[in-house]
Amino acid sequence: MKILRADMARRQVAWEPVPPEYERVGGRALIVRVLLREVPPTCDPLGPANKLILAPGLLGGTTATSSGRLSAGGKSPLTGGAKEANAGGNAGADLGRLGIRGVIVEGQAAPGELYVLHIAPGRAELVPAPELRGLGTYATAEALKERWGANCTVISIGPAGERRLTAASIAVTGEGRQNSRHAARGGLGALMGSKGLKAVVLDARGSSLVPLADPELFRRAAKRFAQELIESPKTGKKGSSHLYGTAAIVAAVNELGCLPTRNFSEGRFEHAERLRGETNRELTLSRGGEMGTRCMPGCVIACSNVFVDPAGKPVVATIQYETIGLLGSNLGLGTLDEVAELNYLCNDLGLDTIEAGAALGVAAEAGLATFGDKGSFVALLDEIARGTVLGRVLGQGATVTGRVLGISRVPAVKGQAMPAYDPRALKGNGVTYAISPMGADHTAGNAFGSRGEVGPLAVEGHPALTRKLQLGGAMLDSTGLCLFSRPPLLADPQLTVDLLNGRYGWGWTVADLDQFNRQVLRDELEFNRRAGLTAADDRLPEYMMCEPLPPHNTVFDVPESELDKALAEL
Amino acid sequence: MKILRADMARRQVAWEPVPPEYERVGGRALIVRVLLREVPPTCDPLGPANKLILAPGLLGGTTATSSGRLSAGGKSPLTGGAKEANAGGNAGADLGRLGIRGVIVEGQAAPGELYVLHIAPGRAELVPAPELRGLGTYATAEALKERWGANCTVISIGPAGERRLTAASIAVTGEGRQNSRHAARGGLGALMGSKGLKAVVLDARGSSLVPLADPELFRRAAKRFAQELIESPKTGKKGSSHLYGTAAIVAAVNELGCLPTRNFSEGRFEHAERLRGETNRELTLSRGGEMGTRCMPGCVIACSNVFVDPAGKPVVATIQYETIGLLGSNLGLGTLDEVAELNYLCNDLGLDTIEAGAALGVAAEAGLATFGDKGSFVALLDEIARGTVLGRVLGQGATVTGRVLGISRVPAVKGQAMPAYDPRALKGNGVTYAISPMGADHTAGNAFGSRGEVGPLAVEGHPALTRKLQLGGAMLDSTGLCLFSRPPLLADPQLTVDLLNGRYGWGWTVADLDQFNRQVLRDELEFNRRAGLTAADDRLPEYMMCEPLPPHNTVFDVPESELDKALAEL
């Protein structure tokens, strides 16, 4: 495999053999290693010294199911710490097949210049692309596919990333209609924008299959992995993940009382019923949309969907739980059509729906929009689209929006907005939000599925659980595997070990894998420490400690000592 | 002496005897002690757990010249760390005469409520003052003097503080026309606003003189102190400080090449001649204004002035060097009339002229105003006055303005804007900006006057100098003494010791005073550490390390190791 470096200042690309220190890392693990070795931790995240890393997981490009996620990373313009965000679509698999361990984008193009990085088997070039300036991510993908072929995969930013707004995402195309996936968290779209890089086009046609060190071992493991997912009552053909997608949990989260409602002021939403996964399925199928589609080629879970409007026209693929929580209940909006419309606008601008939804909620609390009035939120997104000062404020995310508008009820940790689980009624997630090196992030270690192990309102027992979940997250994000494929992998770690040994022949043991996962977290925490983050950043916002959340009327009361203990045990 | 506590939530005041731990501290030293003992370091600076402390220095209310500065402090909404800012006017002396070691304002009034704290000898009350909402600091002072008597002293915030904008100052009245002094730095006006406290009215009439433990010792020391200032070629009647005020240094700073010009992009300004102290004196006297006025009663230096417009109408008292640098050359404005007009608007809004000037410079770089066009900056201040979103952005100071507008050339440290010495051409100030617990602050240890000891462009020799200056600053800010009175005090530390022993009978030695000063810095650094600030915050902005400043075309190249050494030796 190779490392591809793109030097934006010199407009040069260079292929490098993978150096020993990057040999046994991929995805998130590669990103933090590059950060520690190549990026000054105190650098301006939007300055020339930061680097954008795009990397497949260690299993990217293989035939293992659900293994093609693309990791994007760098020093986060939002949290100021190490950041990895990943997305489905075709990019992870393509990069794996192209034999690329990671693309490292360095330096900055001259102000006003904009480039596309085109990568095909064995060759890459930076192409000026002034004509793409200001285009949304959908139009960008269309224009680039027109130029480079419909089978290309496009990784791009929208106007939000071009303007270096710290709620900006990186979009990735996949197969099928409206398939726009986002490495959304941490403002990595702004980092890409700061480089002067509008898009990366991957043309994997003609690339060979990834080599396998032990084909037999790999195939056996991959088969067992797929089989377990197919036979699972959750991820199989009759499972809720497949039938209803990530939105399958809307009703349960609402019942639990932790569904963000009207800027995290309530934990139950009166219209949750209309936002449920079951409602989505019914509505979508009745209108000629699609359920059970794939975000990545070959995935056996197929939890995606193509949401269509009443006339059957595709709006977004896919409509996700976190988006429903942040752009729906959090804004007091109670129909999937409203959520999908805002979702489309965010996707096209290249904005994280979580960060944008939280910022809009804060803005509504400040009186700039009205909970329940979709038009008022469309108007705010239009401010972002037009690049007004208000739009620039909102586009920086919830924390800056709160600071500017004088609102202290901002649901964020380390400057990053919380996903759709209010931590006052699901305290395990509060623990992860607080201490994860990623800031408030559900993929860092979501305790929702483990509420049988540690009760949602329990104030004790969190360290062991968050550790297990965060280590699992590090493994998934470094191998390119999807969160939904977690259960069989956590139940039998040998499965991942076999996949990796089959692919690379490293002869790893389960202990080696555990050590690997642990090192990812420790390296991220070390980078954050050097970047200036401290225990003071490992806390939830003050108001969540004293303002009770209906309906349970509980505050976040996990003691700071428990948080520190959990962090020490990571 | 007493501590006066004002509990804004309960609308109660309480007099307390000074507890032992606050007995031998005043001003800045009292503030940090209260912070360490009473304020959770990670609290929301604008939340109920933060406290606003108003305190005279240890010599406040005595007859020692230049000793009546008022210290304001708390956890800074701008830097997130310990903060003390002080101002002239009558408040420091009044509080001393009222026998008050410090006023500690706690909790928060109910949203929408606004109070005045009225203090007279032996009594205090919180009075609802809804009629003052939105008033500028000049009108507030006028209204309160009308109600409580012309001899009262008014400490107040303007609309900026009411809106909790983090560039907001606290204004203090003094004798004479337009006499508005500001404890400007660190956003303490926002902290006062967050409490629901519009103003404090001090009525010291009828209060007795402060008691002296050793009247003879005190009078001898006070006399020698005054004598030395009067006989000094700098602060005496023929000295530049008296004749030209703080603006005396405009020409020298410009010659040195470190006068902030057009958002710190140049170090010399082509119209500096028109902004000089000499020009100010000539213009002011020719128009019927006043030079050589006093900011504090009884001050022998009298460096102040009343700047008048061409018709002889007072505009501001006083026009200061830092204001000329930040609202003048930094905005490309080359006349004192323009500076005075912006100065008046900032004073009335209750805005730090340094922070506001830096924010306006950043806004101009973003294209929202035009360097050299006063009207464009008046329009931006009007946005702040009207409370528009843009106004709220600018009112948060330079760092937030840069973040929102996408400008990385932001002259700030720890979120606080630099005063009027570009550190690339006066590296000693860069060292102080970087490592002072206060963030970028000239009063924390200004190396300008010591450029004979360590050359302005030297990259070595800074640790000893900044240590000496920062310890001197801690002493001045804790005793209530003015920066201009520093030379005789630093030349003979026994002088300060005699003043303190004469006042309190503590029997201190020079070593005790040195230890006291050191403790102030160490306590502030400790509070900052607990609040989450680290070595990563002890750095200048990245662009100053790589973008040369004309005319010397030098970058800030004091090695990080030297900064860390200087910090360790504080």
C-alpha cells in the first residue's frame, strides 16, 4: 500500500511507500498517528500546519461486509483536539482497492484557488476547479461524475466547508439515488476548505482486488461475520436495523425520556410517533421510496433508505436517527417531510446535521426562529447559504452561536454539539460525551444499546462500560467497520483478529487487538493534552448539572470523580 | 474593614468582618484569593457560580498619591481565567474610606431584573433600577448622580455589559468633565451584566479617614513617594507624562516600529505625527480643553486631559495611548478627533477600547469596514449599540470576530486582544502577553520602558525582565497604585513596604512584599490551571511567528523554550 501526499501550496502530489510507523494502522488509528508525528498540536486548525487525512479502515476494499467506511481526520477546527469522523459511501472501499493507506493533504492553496484531487490506479493529480466554487455537494458530485465518469466516487465539501465554517462536513457519494454520506463531526469540512480542496475524485476502475495474506482464514472469518449479522434478530432481514434503519430507535429513546426536544429542554417529544422508523418505512414505501438500501457496496445489513417526497421524488438517502433528533424534535418539528427538507439543505451546504441542528435550536432559544416552525429554520439555513454574518455564526456550530447570542444553554462538550441522547436521562452517554477525546459524540461509545448493563439513570458503574464501548469504537473506526456490525465483533473479538490476520498475516492475538484499540484512545488523549485540552474540558455544560430534564426531572449527576476515574481507566 | 456581599438572587446584602484569609490582601491579590476559595474554576463565567469582586487596593483611601485605583475581577468571560482590571476615578479611594476591603457580588438576579447597589457609610442596599436599562455609561452616571447626589461615585456598565458582550468594560466616574474611567479588560462588564447589576453608587460623604497604624511612618513614606514623582523628569511638572499624558509615547512606539497599524499588519503609521501626545496637547489647549488633569483625587502626576472638539465641547476625558493605537492607527485613522469620537462611543456603550479596536480591525480585514474610513467604524459600533447579530459578534471581541468572519490574523492571546505594541517589534511585550495569567495585557508587565535593558528585537534575556515587570504589576494592582508611579517604587521597594507598614502595622520587609507579589501571580496561574488553561494558551497567534512585520520585517521568534522558562521563573 501507499501513502498519497497532496501538497496544496506547491500543487504537487507524491506517492510514498507506507513508512513502518504507519504500517499497522488504518482509519482513525492512522489519523492520530499522523497527528502525533506530523502536526504541531497547538497549530491553528485552519492554518497551513494542520493536515487533512482521508483514510480507509484496515479492512477497506476487502469483501468483508460493512467494512468500507471512510475516515477523515485532522486537528478539529471545532474541538481543537484530535478528530476522526467517518462515513459510508464508496470511498473507503475505493481507497482500499486503490492500495492507498491514506491521503494526507498538506499546506494551503493560494487564497482564492480551488482544486480537485483526482486519483486513479497509480496516478493522481491536483486539477484547478474554479468552476466548482460555491456549488452544493450534490451539484459538485454531479459535475465531477460528468467529467470523470459516473462510476467515480466523489468526496467533497459544500459552501460551508469552502467558507471554513466549523460545522462543515465532508460528503461522500455512494450507489443509488441521492446517496450522500457525511463525515460530519468536528468541522473537518472547514479543514478541507482551508486547504483549498473542493473535492477528491476516486476512480478505482481497473484496480485489482486487495491482496490477502491468508485468503482461507480471511474468507472463513468474513463469511462467519456476515452470517452472524444476517442471522441476528436485529441486523438480519427481519431485524429492526434493516427494516427501519437507524430511526428504529426513535420510539425507545423517546420512551426513555432522552430525545432532545426544543433545544434539549425536554426529553420527550409529543410528535415522536410521527418521526419513528416504523412511520418512515410506511411513508417511504407508500410513496415509492426505498427501504433496505445500502450505504456501502456489499453490506448485508442494508439499513439505509431513500426518503421521497409525496410525489415520489427522492429527497435524501438516508434519513438517520441523529438527524431526526437534532433537526426534528430538537427544533420542535414533528414530520419526516420537514426533517428531510432540512436534512437535504444541510447535506447540500455540506453541514453536519447534528451540529447545525443544535445551533438552530440555540438560535430558536435566542428568538431567531420558532420551535415548530420549519420555515423559520429554512430561513436560518438560507442565511448560512448566503454567507451572511448570522449565517457565519450559525455555521460555526452551537457553541459559537450560544456565545454570540448570549445563550448559556448550549448542549456541547469541547465545543462540539451533542447527538440525539440527552445525557441527563442516559447518563452513560453523558460519560462518553464528557471524556471521549472526540468531544460529544455518540459513535465514540454509545451506551444506549447497553442500558441493560448500566441503567440509564444510574450514577455508578460507568467507567467499565464507557471503556468497553470506546475501545470498541476505536476498533470500528480503525478497521472501517460500521457501528451496526458491532455486536458479533464485541461478542467475539477473535473475529476481527481473524479478519485482520487473514488480510495482513500479522499473527495478532485478541490481546494485540485490545492493545491496538487502547493505543488509539491514548494517542488521541495525548494529542489533546498537547493541544491544551485538560480535565476542565472533560465536563458537561453547567446547566445540565442543575437544570432538571422532564419527564424524569433528573440532572446529570455522575460525580466528577467518576468521570475522572473513567478517563483514567480508558 | 469589612467585606460587603451582595447576593443578587436573594436581593440581599451582608456586611462581614474581613476573614483572616482576606486580611492582608487588596485589589488584585484579594480578587485571586476569592477566586481560589469561592469560585469553581471550571464554572461558566457568565453563570451564577462566578463572582464579581470590586476592591480598592491596600492603600485605597489613604493620602498616598496615585493610590486610588479600583480593581474589578472574577473569572474572565473573555479569557476563561483569573482576571483583574483596574481603573482610576474616585471609586478606589471611596471604597477605602468606606472601610470596604471588597464588594463580592454573587448569584444572579432573575432574568430581566436590573439593580443598583447603593453604598453609604455603614449601609448598603440593592435598589431595582429598570429605568436604567439600555442607558449608556454617561447617562447612567448622570441619572444616578441626580438621584443620589453629585458627589457620589458611579461604577456602571453600558448596553454592552447588559448584553453580556465579552468586550464589555466597567466604567467609573471621577472629578471633572466627561471623566469616565474603565476597568476595561477581560469582559468584566459582561460579568457584571450577568449578575443583573447595572451600577454601584458610592457615597463616601461622612466617612472618616482611613486609620493609620503608624501615622509617622506612613506620612514620611507618602511624602517621599510624592516628592520623587514630582521631582522626576518624567512624571514631574515638566515631565512628558504630565505634559502629554500616556500619549507621550506615540512617536517613540511608532519609531520603534511596533505601533499597531491596520490590524497589526504594519508597525509604523504614516499619520502617527498627528496622533502624538504633543499634537494632543497643542490641539487641546488651543481649543479650550484641559491638559494635566487628574483621574484620581490628589494625584501629583496629573497625566489626564479633557479632549474637546473644535467648538470646545468635551468629548472624552481622557484620551489614552492604548486607545489611540487601537482605535487610531490600527484602524488607519489619523486624527485625534476621529479617535476621540470612537472613544466616546466605546465609553458610552461600556466597551474596552482595546478589545473593540482590535475587533474592528479584524472586521475591516474581513471587508466589513474600510481602514481609514471613520464612518465605516462608527457604523460597526452602531451595530453593537443596536444589538444586531453583527454587533453581538463584534462585541464579543477580536477572537470571536475572527472565528466568525474566517480571519486568522487575530492579535490576541487567551482570547484577549493585544494592546498597542506589536510583539514582533517589541518582543518583551510578546513574552508578557504570552505568559501573563491575564492574557495579552500591557499593564501585566510592559517592557516598553525597559527597552534599554533588553533590546526590543532581542530573543533572549526576557525571563528576568518579564518576571520583574510582572511582579511589579502585581504589586501595583494590589495596592491600588498607578502604573505611572512605578519608577520610584521599583527603584526602592522599601517605599511600598513603608506605606503598607504605616497603614497596617504589619512589620513587613522587602522580602515579604516580594513574596506577596509572587503569590499573586502563582495564585492566578493556579486558578488558570484549574480552569483548564495550559502551556498551549501561553503562545502568541501563529501568524505572528511566520508573517514579518514591516518596517523591521521581523517575526516573533522568541523560542517556546524561552517562554516556558520565563513562565517557570515567575
